[in-house]
Amino acid sequence: MECGEKLPGGVKSTKGNHRKCRGCGQLNPLDVLFCVACGDEIGRPSKDGSQRHSTGPSYKTIALVIGFVFLFGLIVKLGTTFFKAEKTSGLSSSLAPVSKSMINVDEAQVIAVSKNFKCPCGGCGEDALETCTCDMPKGAVETKNFIRERLSEGLTVDQVIDLVDKKYGHRVKG
């Protein structure tokens, strides 16, 4: 047999005595560097027979970690922006805009109506409506704006007291 010539096909090897060529599948003796059939480089196995592994993280792992950190930061940023906007909009909705007609309302009348009620929000300990300033839903700010609106419509103090009692309750008995 000459150098580079193909080995006869029916030759079987015992496991551990030969290596298979990645290019053509030919079995080659362990001591050759190139395949005897196709000439591809076979390379030498390490002395202990194990494959060489990278000691650090792969590029895929690093890219995934960076991607997750970026995604987490984006979610946090969107969440804080959303909650700040919701908090601001909730605050501005409880502080209803005052119309020009409500500016002309006599605050003494607002106090006269407010003296008959406790704050209906349920969260500030039911303070007297006339002195309470809570801006919770159905709180003092909202209720006093309701009183101003009704007074600006020309209703009497007694009529507004009845309307506030129907809408918000918490009327002081006495």
C-alpha cells in the first residue's frame, strides 16, 4: 500500500485504536495528523483524552445577561413613569378645576354648608369637613368643590346641604 492510498473498506477497528475523520468518516490510526483517505487535518487528542473547554462564560451568556439587565431597566423605567403619571393624574382629578362662576361664591356659605358634615373620605378620621383639607376620593376637597358648584348655580345653603347629604352622607346630627 502506498502513502495516501485508501485503506481497504472492510477493515474494522477496535474502539480506542482509531479516530474517525470529520471530513470523510474514514477511520485513522491515533498517531496520524492527517486523514489517510481525504487528507483533512485530524489533529491530536489531548494527552488525557478529554476535550478542551473554555474556562469563562460564552458570548451568548454575556449577551443574554446584558439583554436581561437592559430589559429589566426598561421595565422599571416604564413602571415608574406610569405610576408617576397615574399619581399626578389622580391628584389633579381630585382637585377639580374651579370655574369662573365658582370664584364668585361666598366662602362663608361654603363653610355654612361644611359645618353640617364630617369628611366623607373615610381615611382621615372623619374630621370636620369645614377644617379638613384631604384630597382623597370623595374627600374634603372634592366635597367642597361640589358645594361651591351648587352654590354658584344659585341654590340655597339648605338645598346644598340636602344634596351633599344625598351624595356624600356623613351629616352631623344636632
